[in-house]
Amino acid sequence: MSKKDENEAFKNCAACKKALLMQRRYYRNNAYYCNNNCFQNKQKADAEKAEADAAGAAV
């Protein structure tokens, strides 16, 4: 990972890519989110993607 990518990972929400404020960061699963809602939405989206991939591989 380049230096620019590392800095962006700490400055932007992993789900919605909004800029993060230092006092309002939410850290879960090795990523920073702007709030719990973004974290849960990202988890749901990842689960749906994994389910779709599994369904596509089974067919």
C-alpha cells in the first residue's frame, strides 16, 4: 500500500468515503467509519455480496 493510500484510509470513512473528524472516528474490523450506521451498512453490503458470489459459484 502506498503512503497516499494509507493516509486516505485514516481520513475517509470505509463505507461512504466521507472525511473523518478525529474526535468522531468509529474503528471496527481494521477500518475507520464515520459512525455505527455506516459500519452496519458496510457489513450488510459485504454479506450480500458474499451471498451473491456464493450463489453464482454454486450455479
